[in-house]
Amino acid sequence: MTNPATTHQSGTIPAQPGPREAAESMNGMVEDAGPSGYPGAWQAAESADAVIPGAGPSGTPGARPTVKLREADPDDPPRYAPEWLELREPADAAARAHDLLDPLRIRLANLPGKSGGVVIHDLGCGTGSMGRWLAACLDGAQHWVLHDRDPYLLHFAAVASPRTAADGSRVTVETRRGDVARLTADALRGASLVTASALLDVLTRGEVDALAAACAGAGCPALLTLSVAGRVELTPSHPLDSEIAQAFNDHQRRDGLLGPDAVPAAAEAFSEHGATVRLHPSPWRLGPEQAALTEQWLRGWVGAAVEERPGLRAAADAYLAERLAACAAGRLRVTVHHTDLLALCRPAGGAS
């Protein structure tokens, strides 16, 4: 189902508000949303021990700590809370691989029919951070199609969408609520580009294969950013770092999800469909200026490790307390490794 969003021409939406302002524009929808909504979302992390939903384990055994990718029970809460996405957005923007933009710009500039602008499908868009980052990096008119399972996140993304491209050209947006793991080439027909952030690692191999097939069938490139690489570096180091990291990686692979194996699997899948694949590191580099994000990441990272290996709990509790104290004192630095992938699929019609 497609819901055209109010865009640049109306003037009724303030220019590029953040998710918090977007929430305020919902006129009570958040507070009155019912069991599957976000009642009190902005207060979710007020407790010192709170983990923002999406920052760590879901709390429900076997549930995915991510956007909904399949049909779920109506009472199943959204996996990512807007405040977690807002908290990580600056780190995401700083981490994404700018080196992949030039080959992407060249491909987009040479697309047939580009005179009317480009159409960009953002999968699992969350609150729309990819659009806010990428639209300002590309020249020319753009129409963004935002995909997510969560209607509240789609609202935030539409309200906070960019209005202009790098050269001042117009940017418009529409939203589509649906299962991004079931996209087909027909659903992407007419697309100039497919994008996603932090999505590949929460897909299965079959879902990644289907995504590659859909992009190849539609003849559009894919820019898939911020997939976990399975490596974390903390300074100062601690004897438990590697054990927590391994348990977290095992948690990421539960239920057939690819986790840290996602990028190699996606590179293989796109290559098998004839795409030219480029990879580039995109690490978070967190220091004292990112203490709030580091704190939430730590709680989620350790929490997922303990969920995977309950026997770690006692040691992990002490470890987390020590790490949080170092974070609060400005002594902790963390590098969370990710990888960005650009797949240049053959354009429709067989041109290379």
C-alpha cells in the first residue's frame, strides 16, 4: 500500500525536523497508539538501567531486535524505537563510506531517462536517516520511496525527509508499508537505486539472495551501508572483551540470520547476478563526545551476549558496570566495525 507523504511543495512541514519533532507532529498518535505503538517512547530510556528498544536484545526469546520484516502479532512492539535511531544517526552519517559515492554518482548520471530525476527505494528506512544523509550528497531531482513495516517510523521518516538535493533540486517522498524481505524486481521497476542501513545483518541468506535478484532484475544499483563486521575494539582493553564479542556475534546469527557474515554473503549474491561489487569499511568511532550512544550500545551489546550465553551473566554484570563507569568518566573509546557495500547491477536492457 502506498501512502503519498506531504512533501516540499506544501510548506506545512518544517524543514528537516528530527525524529523528536516528527513525533510531536503526530497529534497524540504516539500516546494513543495502543499496544503496538510507542506510548511514552521518549521516556523509554529515562531509567539508568534502561536499554532503548532496538539497542539491544528484544526481551522476547527468538524475536529480532530490528525493524519488523515479516508479519507479526499485532501486540508485537516495534523493534526500533525512534530515540535509538535518533541517537545513532550522527555516528551513522560520520561512518558511511564517502568513497563509494563517486562510482554511484557516475552510474546514476549514466542511467537512461535520468532527465526526469532518480527514484530511490530506501528499505527498512526507520526514521529516514539514509535519505537525510544521501539526498544532500547527490545532484538532481530525487523521489524517495520509503519502505518499512512500522507505520510510526514511516511517519517520522516522511515528516523529517529532506526537501532539496545537493544542487538545490527538488526531493519528494512517498511511503510504503510492507515486508522488505519480499521485494521483487516488479516492485522495484523504475528504481534508479536501492538503499538500506543496518539491514543486511538481520536478513537470512535466502532473503539476501532474493534482494540481490530483485535489484538485478530491476537493473538498479544498491548501496547497503553499516552492516556489522563482527569486530569491536575497546580502549582500554579488558580480558572479557573477546568473549563478549563472540557471544554477541553468535546472538546475531540466531535463527538463520547472517549477522557478521552478511556482507560476504551479499557480495557473493550480487556477484552471481552479474553486479560489480565494491566494499568499504564504515566504522563507528565513539569517544567522550558520543557517550550517550556508547552507553546504550554497551548495554545492548552486553545484553545480547548474556541472552546468548546466560552463564556469562555474573561476569558480564561486573564488566558492564566497569565499562559504563569508564564511559561516564570519558575514558572509554570504542570502534564498532561495519562495512558498506555498493553493488552496480547491470542496467535493465543488458548494458554494462
